[in-house]
Amino acid sequence: MINLDSEKDTLALGAALAAHAQRGDVIALTGPLGAGKTTLARGFIQKLADPYEEVVSPTFTLVQVYDAEPAPIWHFDLYRLKTADDVLEVGFEEALATGISLIEWPERLGNFQLNARLDVTLSSAGSGRHAVLSGGEAWVERLAAVRRDVSGT
């Protein structure tokens, strides 16, 4: 678990994750409304795309794509998704094949299988937040590096 005492800490975690992200990665952001999912996405996107990029949750468009290196970033907000199959209409397969996907409300995907998935679960903790990170084999070494980056050790 990572303690996020401020918005700045949440942005820094997003940036640390971005520094270790690769084409084909899926980062699933879960947590209740107001938990910091979009703030974390902002830190991630600003690290790889443009530090001054305005990043808002794509609640009504469902997806926003950002030009970045090492791959385009597809930022999905699936809160308003009616069925899991609807995600195919907004470029989901292309995102998985060509980019890095940040997905808010990933539980709306149903049974879609996602490779190279990292789960980031955010929750409130007093005046701050907690983040729990869990990923498969593709993330083991990278998560150790992210934790070092965030802790500064």
C-alpha cells in the first residue's frame, strides 16, 4: 500500500507509473467517485505527453487519446458504458494493440481479458488516500521500481 497524503502525491504516483509503462500495458483504476482516479491519470499523461496537458475525465466521450512516447495513451472512463461490448465502438481493440490504456471503472468491461494489466485501487484515508497496486508477472520488477520512485529510496 502506498500512502498519498496530497493531490501532489497522487500526481507523482501517476508519473512514476508512466516512467515504467510500455506499449500494450493496461492500467485499471478503481475506487469510488472522488478517489483520485483522474488525478492519477493526469500525472501519468502529463509525464509522457505534455506537462501542461489539460487532462479531464472523459466521462461523456468515454475515451480521450493523447500522443505520447513510448505509445499513445488511451484514457477511458467507462462509468457511463451501457454494456461491455459498447467499448469496442470507441477503439478499445486498437488501444490494446497500439497504446497504453488507462481505464477508469474497469469493472464495466465484464469478461474482457486484459494482458499486461496493472490494477490500481484507490481509497480515501482520512484527509488523503491509499493506493494498492497489483499486477501480473509483467509488472513485478516495474512495481518495485515504481515503489522506489515514489518513496525516494
